[in-house]
Amino acid sequence: MTGVSPYLVPPEDLASLLGAEPAFRASQLREWLYQHPVLTADEMTNLPAGIRDSIGDALWPFDVEVDQSADGGRTRKWLFRAPDGAAIEAVLMGYPRRTTLCISSQVGCAMGCTFCATGQFGFDRQLEAGEMVAQVAYANAFLRRFPIDGCPERVTNVVYMGMGEPLANYERVRESLRRLIDVAGMSARSVTVSTVGVVPGMLRLADEPWPVYLAVSLHGADDETRSRLVPLNDRYPLEAVLTAAEKYFASKGRRISIEWTLIDGANDSDHQARRLADIARRLRAHVNVIPLNPTPLSADEPSSSDRTRGFMEALLVGGTNATLRETRGQEIDAACGQLRLRRATE
Ligand code: SAH
Ligand code: SF4
């Protein structure tokens, strides 16, 4: 071993780390990394001590800098730190029949959505495929040792909704999907890629072999409203995003979901709700309304509970299938980019 995390090596090339060891050792190692992840190399019981020792502390491509739990242990947030100082956040949410992990796809984000802590910080670098897959493997290894009461003891769902815009890191995200689905054996139906509307990436994803769910972060139901919140709308306007979403649906048969962060006075009017309902009907999409998590660098505030109710009612009247997202882990800054922000400003 070279001190390089085996997660940073393609699963088919693991033999290159093992020198003169027989080929079946690489298969055994691959099983430990992808099928039965463990927290430490010591636990890879069928590998000789020499190999376990040589992996040693380099098993993970990052250190665990922060590990916090909330909601009575049902929500867990990790801040991982890569050797170059890059911060990688992941949030685990346990429910009675699923355990969902929200992973990061970039360090920071260049898209600059006004209300988003990650966007406010700008872009640092792309995450490698192995750094994305290792977030999932770490959560699986953790759950195996520390299960959440009443929840599945493995990650059943992965959502690319942490820091970063996955479709602005297309090749590496694609490779992470390949490893999660083809190598680790997750079902494509248990994976959701969330995009702010990178149209070329949406069209490419429609041509990939995996029918993953696509979530489109809309936040505005006309170009003027959307451009104020999502600068990328000037490059890929609403109609282009909706057409790409339709193509995705036609190609994969997977229901699109629309994400809508509800912001006081910015996108919470009945008028916006009615237009959103029209869009949702056209795409046959489900709408997830997310109450704004306030960020220190923006004056935006969440909508009042009355307005939130009014908005949801207007969606229902418009015939839309809509859910108000439960806010998880607020006391541990579980929203996108917020833990890193807190660490950086302390
Ligand atoms: N870049 C991708 C995925 C990461 S952001 C995207 O934008 O879809 C994941 C979700 O978190 C997005 O729907 C985004 O709108 C939401 N989000 C970002 N900042 C938020 C905040 N401060 N409060 C509530 N939701 C937020
Ligand atoms: Fe990037 Fe998504 Fe945040 Fe927008 S909401 S800045 S696309 S991470």
C-alpha cells in the first residue's frame, strides 16, 4: 500500500495496491470496501495482517472532523476533512423504513444561489468519485457498528443534495453512480441526483444506463423570480430546464421531483404557487417544499407558518402532489454547507 485510500482507486484496479499478493486478495478487499464496509482495516478479517496493516490509517480518504447527532439520534451529520483541507459534509437521516444519506459532490459550489450557504462560499474543488462513494461506505460502516434504533442498519437511499452541484462535476458523479449501483449493488431507484438545472448534464444523465431519480431545484416559476435566486437561470432559463426534465422523464420513466426552498417575500406568493402547480402538472412531478434555513450571509428569512400553509394550499388547489419537508437537524446546522460555514467563522 502507498498510503493512498483504496477508495481513491477504481474498484477494478485494487490489485495495483497489493503488489505481489494473489489476485483473489483484491476481490476480498473490494468486498470489504463496497459490500461490507467496516470502519477500520483491522475488521477485514479474511485479509492477512500484512495487508490490513499496510492499509492502516489510510482506509478512508478523509478524517472525521465533526460527528454530531440530533433528533434523538435519528439524524447524524459528519464533516469529513480531506488531506488537502477540503471539507466534505454528509448527513444521515433515519426513518422507520429507510436510512437516507445526503452526500456532497463538490467542495463548495460555483452556482451562487443567493440563499445557500455553500453557494455563498464559492467553489473550492471537485470531489473525486472515490470521495463521494466513501461518504456512503463510511455511513454504512458506521451504521453497522452503531445502528439507529428502529431504522434500517444500512444506507437504503442516497441523495446528492449536500454541498455542490453534481451535474457540474459530471464525469466523477457518473463514476460514483457506477460504483454505487454496479459495484456496491445499490438499486438505481434508491438514488436521487439533485440539480439546480445544468441542462447539458440533465440530458447526459437521461442517456446513462441507470434510472436514478432526478430532483430539479426550481425555486422560481418564472424567469424573473428564478433568476433573482438562481444565477444559473440566466444561462439555462426555466423553459430549457423544464424541457430537459421532460426528456429525462420520457427516457427513464422516473417521476421528477421539484425542490422549492420557500423564502419570505421572494417566492412564497399564491401566484408563484399557481404557476408552480402548472409546471408540476406538466411534468407530472412531485413538489418538495423546503422551509428556508437562514444563512448568516443573507438577509433572507423563512416564510411564516401562515404563509407556508397558504402556499401549500394553493399548490393542492392547483392539483399538485406536494410535501412540506420536515426540517431535520437544525441544531447541528444540517442544511447544505452550514456546518462548514460555522467552522470557518468560529
Ligand atoms: N446543487 C444541487 C444539490 C445541492 S443543494 C441543487 O441545488 O439542487 C440541495 C438542496 O438544498 C437544493 O434544493 C437547495 O435549494 C437546498 N438548499 C440550499 N440552501 C438552503 C437553505 N439555506 N435552506 C433550505 N434549503 C436549501
Ligand atoms: Fe450550489 Fe445547490 Fe447551493 Fe445552488 S443550492 S449554490 S446549486 S449547492
